[in-house]
Amino acid sequence: MKNYFKTILPLLILLAAAIPANALQIVYPKTPNTEVSAASTFFVGNTNPEASLKINDKEVKIFDNGSFVEVVPLKDGFNRIIIDSKAGTEHDIMTYIIKRVPPKSLTIPEAELIEFPQNEFIYAATVKGNTPLRAQPDEYAQRITHLDSNTVLMINGKKGDFFRVSLTPEKNVWVRADSVVTYSTINSKMLANIDTVSVCEDALFEYIKTKISFAAPYKITETDTGLSVDLYNIKENNADTTLFKPTSTLKSLAINQIAPENKSTYFVELNHRLWGYDAYYENGYFVIKIRKKPQIDAKQPLKGLTVALDAGHGADDAGAIGPTGVKEKDINLDIANRLKSVLEKAGASVVMTREDDTNPQLYDRIKTAKESNALFLISLHANALKDGGNPYEKHGTAVFYYNAQTVDFAKIIRDTLTKELQTKDDGVGMYSLVVTRPTMPLSVLVEVAYMIHPEEYKMLLDEKFRQKSAEAIKNALETYVKTNCTVSGTNYQ
Ligand SMILES: [Zn+2]
């Protein structure tokens, strides 16, 4: 019974909210008195489908389910906007006062740079895993690398909320001061000893393991043929990889030491494209973990593969709200449930980051996906725009990725969805998000269609369209693995 309600409840919510009340309802802007820093906003809502609707005396198109979406230009200062809906004797008038304000300037007084004397360092260690090092002392600056917890850093300066971290004599990066614990000040560099480097494997992964005296910072970069991994603050060493034999995954492994920079670079060449990778510390070893190319069954390409599905938002976080009040979180979960069942029918294992109306933390969603050893992570959303955008110009299906290894996968999803759903191509874009940044699983975020485009919203409310969306994503997954995997068995074309 419990499961029955789990499946049926979001559907009932969708249906109930899809039947509009006849009276005028505005779902966006959220309040009648609001501030906007763009040259326009839009009114999203619903009214009697038979009504004639005017916003500041301009006729507005009402779609057959009563939905309307209208872009309204804003002048500086106060804008009085009157929404007037008339159907026979029904007459609803609402007044919105929207203040257009200048964009918030980010001119925070620049903090002073405190530089430590040469060869004086504070030692620190990262508190949590996935700690970013950035190019500048700024929350939004480029991410250089992400570090495991307890990675030891040499700090040689401070600016505002950030510590400056020395990677090589020439290269400094920045870490948030509150993401590390600091230890003593030392008047020399503390360098890590590398001992042996070995390669081992299990059913899913290859591991390059380096015995090391403490956890030093590292940076992992995708190359055309595999990975290049820099280990910093390393003592000159004789780490020997000559005993290394190529495997089905690893074509070659070369370690290049640049002694004056106290840096070792691992050039990892693979026999196949990247299928996900990670770097971390474990029991005194620095581990580079590389996913092997999956072997697939020609007749059932998704059989045995694990896919993590993330239905965006949940609970108090509704996501975008459509003209008749349906919430994005419910659409996302419904498509995720449908995708789960089509994938399972195709022989895949599916892990869900949420199965009901809850809102797990973003990093917990990633953790669920990682712990399941999923090959793919697909985060499902339905799109909206910020004030200033125009949903009649920008709409359709968009797919976001972060790591280069995922671009082709993102493109195949975009191509398949726009073709099978006949949606407009809203592009494939690189976007730094918690759910797109993981290097394992291969991670993408899919915006199936727009909640605030009246025709696409109507499609999202249609069960057949949501089912088709799920089938299209499954088809995209099949195409991707068929194009890139090794096929076992015969008769495959
Ligand atoms: Zn969303």
C-alpha cells in the first residue's frame, strides 16, 4: 500500500494542481510588492480560459488550460502593473507594484593581502572532502582542483576569508580559511616522500596507488588520451614504474619529476575514452581510480549497468512553478520514476537520490550516486528563467555538464530529446553545479522543457509526454553505451 501511495500521490498532486480555478491567479512574481534589477519581468499565472486578459491595457494570450505568461518591461523606480481579467460577469483586477532597482554591485572593499616572509609557512589540512582550491581569493573564482579531507597545505599568505596556498615556488592558489585547520608555522617546506607506485584492478576500476608519507595536494586534468595528475610538495624520489605492465585500461603510465618545483606529474594514457575517475587518499596511499570501459550485451546494452537518477528539488524547495501552479519538483519526480521503470525494464539497476517529496542536501545526492558505483548520474529538472529573460525566445531542452569527459554524453541526450520530443534545442552548456561537477559518475543535468513556456508547460502536464521524455533519455543512454562500449557476444551491428 505504501508503495502504491508513493507512486500515485505525486500524480494526484499534479492532476489537482493542473485543474485551474476560474479566478485570476498569479504564480510569478511571487508577491505584489517586489524589487527586480532587470529591464523586464514576466507574469506567470492562470485565469478563466474564456476570459479576456489585459496587463497594463495590453491584450495577453490565454492558452486553453487558462495559462498565461507575459513579459512586462520595467522602467526605473516604481512600476504599477494592473492585471485585468474579464469573463462575462467575472471581473478580477490585481495590482502589482514592482520597483526596478540597479543591479547589486559587488564592490566589497578589497581586503589587504598579508604575505608571509619567504620560506615561512603555516601548515594546514583540509577539513572535508571535495574542498576546492581556487585561482583567486573569491568564492566564485575558477576552481583549480578539489581535494580530499586531511590534505596538507602550505599557506604563505592571507587575504580576506582566504588563505594563499603554495603549490610550487611559482604557483599559488587559494582556499577558504574556514575549510582548513591550521597547525604550526615552520620555516621550511615540508615535503612528502613518495615510495612505490603500483597498479591494480577489480571488476569495475583500475587503481594507480602511490605510497606517500602524507597527503599532499594534487590536481587531476583530463587530456585527449587519459589523465595528467600533478602531485605537489613532493621530495625528489626514485619512484619506479618500470615494472608496470599495460592492462586492458592502461596503455601507459609515465611519471615525470620536476625537482625544483617539488612536483611529480603522472601521465596516464588509456586504451579507451574516460568513463569516470577520482583521486583520493586511503591508508597512506594516493589513489587514482579510473573506471574501466563497460562490457555490454549487444541485445540489451543497458543490462547490468547502474544509473543514478536525481529528481531535482523536493519538499520546501518547489523549483519552478508553472502557470496553473504545478511544481517543478513533482514533474521531476514523476519523470524520474518513469525513467527508473524503463531503465529497469532494459536491465539496468537504478539508484534514486530521492523517492518521495523530500529534499536531500545536494552533496548527499552526490554521495548516494557515488556509493552505488553508478556509471551515470542524471539530474532531472524543468527550466525557468530569471527576470529579464523571455521564455518565448529562450525555451526547449537543455543539457548541462562540467567535465570534458561528459560533453558527448550531454550532446547525445540533447540530440535524442529534441528529436523524439520535438522540443526546441536550448543547447548543451558547461555549468558548474554540485550535480554536474563529479568526475565519477559521468554527470549531467537535463532540463527537459520549460515550466514557464505555456506550450511546453502543457506538454509537461501530459503524462504521455513525461513517459516519452523518460523513453528518450533511456534511448540516449543506449546510444551512448552502444557507441562507446565494447560489445560482448556476436551478431552485433
Ligand atoms: Zn530545477
